[in-house]
Amino acid sequence: MEAHAAGAAALLGDEEKVRAVVEDYATAPISDAEKALFEYIERLTIEPASIREEHVASLRSLGWSDEAIYDAVTVCGLFNFYNRYVDGTGDHDLRDAEGYRATGSRIARFGYSQG
């Protein structure tokens, strides 16, 4: 998570905002639409069977396009898979804060294919 947060901070140029979202998206200085998307993703992660069309419709009403919702669901699903893979295999790459920043910078510059 630290490397991804560092990548987001590098792309946004706002480490404080990223930290606030990581700590508690509900109180972070982001739009209500962004908070709703994070709430949706949290629900999708914790209670996937509870997702209904009205949840998607609510995101649309806040201005999220179908493409943006699809992207969010795809990223959520992939990272749930990756996290379970890493947790299940014990394949943890432990780094210090500087290592996470360096990885985040690579992610911001080259994307995940070379991050």
C-alpha cells in the first residue's frame, strides 16, 4: 500500500491529501463524489454480494461515468486478488519509507508495467 500511496502522491503532487485519504477517506479533503466512490469500493471489497444496481446508479448521479466505475471495479478486483496472493504466499517485499517513495516515483513515471 505504501508504494501505491507514494505513486498517487507523486502523480497528484499532494502527499498530504493522499495520506488523509489513506487514513480516512470520509474525512479527507476530497469531493463528495470521490468519497462515494471510495465507499462503493470499500463495500465491494468487504461485502461484494451486497452491491446492487442502486449503488451504481448513485455513482452515476454524482457524475461518475460507466467507464470510470468499470475502471474502479477492475482495480478493486485486481488488488483484492493481488493482496490475497501476496498474503497467501507470504511474498512480502518489506521496504523502508525511502524505498516506498522510490517505487512510487517509478509507478508515477512508468506505470505499473515497469513499477
